[in-house]
Amino acid sequence: MSRILSTFNTLKQQGKTALIPYITAGDPHPQHTVKLMHTLVAHGADMIELGVPFSDPMADGPVIQRASERALVHKVGLGSVLDMVKVFRQTDQKTPIILMGYANPIEAIGPVAFADRAKAADVDGVITVDYPPEECGDFVRELSARDIDPVFLLSPTTEPSRVDLIVKQASGFVYYVSLKGVTGAANLNIAEVAERVKSIRTQTDLPVGVGFGIRDAATAKATAAIADAVVVGSRMVQAIEASNDENLFENVAALMDELKAAVDAA
């Protein structure tokens, strides 16, 4: 069983929902990323979604776009991100790490080479926003052969027939994008999200994570009551963007404490 599913199973036995914070690798500086990852775990992260900087992050709103730009200034690419995971693994063998990125960097080194390098770095899951499920069967097989979970996005406009196609290829969990638009785009309608999550669960036994639009403790708590995981991206990146070297880790820790308390309270 993968680290991801093992973590979900443990949390389910405890009656808890997973908290999955997102940060962009290399933001605000490459030297901070591994320490930020450890800070997230120390303050309640059950898994970490680690963004691979990309010049045209189409699913991401302006907050995460700026994070990619800050990282790219320091020439942080896919290889750098995998190296960061390796360093993190030297002292944390437990926390699942899910890479979130786009197809172009993977295609640049080749899907097989990427899968090999991700396995060597001890990555647990991969979200590739622009690999459509109809065209990524070979990639999914390469990841699955190395015990890496391919995690797919579902949206409010995903038809049930396509949900069925996606969940047959997915493993680890499925990620429901709660908004029509990019990350951080609008206010969350919890009632609509609850109905959609309920519908998805009729088509898969995989855990369902919800992200995009979780802005504060209140929305995190409401989402935790209906989902198996709460993914917090733009709000976490905002905290990083608003910080300096002196208060960066303190601010991230404070936000994590707030979110963790809210998720556990659900």
C-alpha cells in the first residue's frame, strides 16, 4: 500500500480529514524549501503538495503564478525539485509528497526517465494538470509500475462518464477542483461541493480531496466535514509571499496551526 493510501487509512481510523498544504518549490528561495516542508509537517501537514515551477501554469491564479516566477528566477526546475525531495527524505520517511506540475518539464526529460527519477527521490504521487486521461495511459503505467500514485483532477464540469474514465486510472486519491477557474479564483459554495463529492463517491472508493478556494479556517473546517482531504494552496503561498526571511517560518507555522485546528475540529 502506498504512503498516500496508508495515511488516508490511518486518518480514517482516527475519524480525521487530511490536511494537504501546497507550496511552490524554490519560493521564496531554494534554500528555504526543505525547511518549509519540515515546518509544514511539524505543524500538522498530513501530506505535502509540492509545486514544480513552470513558466505558464495555466491552472494557477496570480498568487501561485508569482510563486513560480520567484522560483524560476533562481532557475528551479524539475531536477531541482526532485533533489529537494531527496534531501527532505533524509529526515522524513513518513510524509507523502505529491508533485504538482505540468507536462512540458516531464516531456523534456521523457516520461520514463521522470518516473525513474521520481522513484529515486521517493516521490509518492504526481499531479500533471495538462495530461488528459485519454492520452496518458503509458505515463500512468510507468508511475504505477514504480508505486507512484497518479493523482487526477476532477472539476465541477466533469461529466460522470469522464469521471469514470479518470478514476479508473487514478490511485492514491482524486482531487476535486471546487471552483470553475484557477486557484484562488472565487468564493466556495460548500453545498455544491458537498453534492459533487457525494456524486464522485458513487463512482470510486478512492479518497476525495478538495482544493481551490479554501481561504481560511472557516472554509477549511467546512470542507473537512465533507471531504477526505483539504488542500490549501493560494492561501499558503500568500503567507509566504507576505513574509521576509525573519518571519517566514513563523508565519507559515501560525497559518498551519490555524488550519489544522479547523480541520481537526470538523
